[in-house]
Amino acid sequence: MKQRLNIALACFHNPEILILDEPFNGLDREGLFYCRNYFLKLKEEGKIIIISSHSFSELESIAVSSYCYSSRRGFNRIKYRKYKKTRF
């Protein structure tokens, strides 16, 4: 609940650039669903969202581009693969 409140406070003034650190930590399924849809809405509006997270599965569902930082290599771009759903 506290995490939802913090995300709401960060988004309250409708910023052009939103920087979030681990926004998916501590959220339940409903909170994850709401945040994912809200971030996608912001992306459609042309807003810039910078997220620091260890939850790659959540980032994969909303990210246009992602970068991973390593102390040895610096920043490296992560390319997500697009899988088609198939029935077996």
C-alpha cells in the first residue's frame, strides 16, 4: 500500500520525465497490473519513464529500450526477444 502511495505521489503533478527506483517492489498483482497499464498510458502520451529495477519480466512488458549497468562493462543495451504465442 505504501508503494502505491509513493508512485501516486510521484505521478500526481503529471511530470514529463518520471524517475522511479524499484517501483514494482512490494506491489500485489493488482498493483502490478495498475502500474503496468499506467506506465503504458504515460508512454503513449510521450512521457519519459526511467526505471531502476531487478524485475526484468515487468520491464520487458513496458520497456521500449533497456540498459543494464555493470561495473566492468558500463551500460549495455538489453534487446528483448519477441516471442509469438503458439499452441502445442
